[in-house]
Amino acid sequence: MILITGGMGFIGLHTAKRCIDAGEQVVLTQFHVRREPDFIKDELGNRAKVDVLDVTNGEAVRDVVRRHNVDSIIHLAVPGLGALTPSEEFRTNTEGLINVLEAGKEANVRRVSLASSLAVYAGVKRGPWKEDIPLPIPSSNPTEAYKKTFEILGLFYAQQTGMDVVSLRIGGIYGPLYHTMANLPRRLTHAAVKGEQPQLTGRGGAAMAGDYGDMCYVKDCAQGIQKVHMTGELPHRIYNIGSGRATQNADLAKAVNKAVPGASINLPEGSSGRNGPDSYCDLSQTTAEAGYKPEYDVDKGVADYAVWLRNNPE
């Protein structure tokens, strides 16, 4: 039984489906929101159990692990950006991490996989981003800061206790169930399906046609998480999970226009200079050691996402 904290979230639900398809049973935790998309609805209550859980409650985390005979953990739970004060965010992230690790140690689980992010590569001058690149200590946003912390503290805890802990540096993920307008693939595809003009300014500033990003479809992300988590002995402790390529925003817009007849998404010409054609996660280590190979390029991913949005308005 695999425990997926944050299992009712965007990445969690897709990861759960991938693990079930690989022959596992899962227990998914939710904090407030419960979603039952068609692709996993029939499994809920069967091969996918659901428990309400606050990961800052250590005894509750241990109770879930004990009751469900959990033998490994994928820790995806994270507070929403801007949802908490700085002190609450610090407490939720750090207490959640230690509670998951302690529960895993007590149950002698096979592995704990911690969700990290490509945000840790912010400030790295050149890509492609490999797992052994030295990272800057300063951080510009909570995701970047806390994911670096998870990696350092989680791996040090593993070193002290002998636990098997791996960190998963997850790329820029888009696709069904993404719940905000924070990323560009979501904004462009959603607007096209609704017949609207997209909001071109996000957290990173205005979207320019000449900028690039590692745009990973959520079904590929789920595949990567499942494969790393379920692979036997691993020689490394950190693995990239992304698309393995830099997609130019102009190509993203073309993919959206192709997938949605009548759409006319246009981005401002030029580049902000933030991300170039080497801005992507190198997957050579994850592919060689866990067998992860993305199946969706931007055309296939956007087309699949557009079908989802037409049939499941969000």
C-alpha cells in the first residue's frame, strides 16, 4: 500500500492512477478538497482508499500509516501558494516533512519519495539542469526555498536513520485538474477552449513568444513519479521529472491553436531573457535508472488537455 499525501491534489490523483495501473493499492489523503475525476472514480473506496489528514498532526500521520499497512510513501502535500502567513507556511512545511519521515521510519517503509521542484534551479546560469548542479542558496519564492529544504533535511534524515529517501525534482506541470491560472499552458488552453483571450501575465511576468520552459504533461509527471518510487534499489537520491526538452512559448501557442479549431492565440514577439533553449531538466539519469521516458510532446499534451477541458469544464 502506497500512501500519497496530497493525493487528492492535481499531481496526486494522476500519480494514484498510474500506481494503480502498475498493480499497487494506494491511500490518498485530503485536507479540505475532495475531487473524483472519472479516470479514478471507480477505484475510490476500492484500490484507492481516502483519508482526511492534516500532515502537521504527527499522530494522525502515524495512524494513517498503521491502519492502512502502508509500506511506502509519496509526499506531495503542500500548502497553497499565498494561503498561509510566512510562519504558518514554515510550520506546515517543516512539521509535515518530519511527521511523514517519522511515520515512515516507525513503519519501516520501503521508501519515502519527496516532491521537490525544478524551481530549485532558479538562478543556475546554464542548462540543461542536471541533478548534480550546485544550487544557489538564496531563494526568490516559497516553492524554491522549501523544496531545497526538503532535499537537504530529508536526505540528511535518511543518512542518520538508514531510510530510503529520494527527492523528485518535478518540472513545470500542466494538464487536467490543474486548479489555478498560474502557468502558461493552463491559461492558453483554458482560454482557447472557452473562446476567450488569455491572460498573458502570470507570476513570472508577461509571457513572450521567444521564452522557453520545461513544460511537462501531468500524465508524464505521474509516470515519472511512479517509476522512480517503485523501482528497486536506486544509485542516486535525487531525480529530475520533467519533459526533457525546452518548449518555446511560440510553439505552445501553435499547439493550442492546432488543438482548438478557431482559436487564435498570439503572444508578443521577443524574449524576456529569463529562460532560453537550455532551460529544461536533463532526464538522462532518471531514464537510465528508473526507465522514465516522457510520452507527450507539447502538441500531444495540449490536444489531450483540450479534450479534457471540453468534457470537464474547470
